[in-house]
Amino acid sequence: MIKLLKFAMVAVWAVMLFNLLNPFEQPFGAIVEAALALTLLGHSLMLIVSRLKFSKPLSQKDKLQLMAFGAIAWWQIRNEQKSSAVTAK
């Protein structure tokens, strides 16, 4: 399930970045540009909040996944930290 969601997010990123190189006709191009701006803002805020939320510091790989995949990566990292905390007890 996570792999499917990540694939979908990669496809969304591809469309948004393609729009930067070869703009779509309006109004679709403006909508895609707004989506890119909101996605970057949301994922950046998620990265900032994750530094406060998670008990262990995030690795560079986790930070990159948060920027690329957003809530999908957040869910995956949270589950990994929960499972490692349970096995440590």
C-alpha cells in the first residue's frame, strides 16, 4: 500500500515539475503551479514539525522522504519508531 502511494506521489511530482519546464495552458498551468507551491510549503512545514514530534532525531534519508512523500513518509516513520520503541521494551 505504501509503495503504491509513493508511486502516486512521484507521478504527481513529475507532473508538477514538467509544468515548470513546459507550462500547460491556462488555467490548468496556474492550478498545477499553485499545487506545487502548496506541496512544497506543506512538506517543508511537516519537516519542521517532525523535528519537534519524533523522539529520535531524523536521519537524512527520513528528511528526504518527508520532503518527497509528505504524510506518507510521516506515517511510515511514525510506525517504524513505534515498533522500535515496543521492541526496545
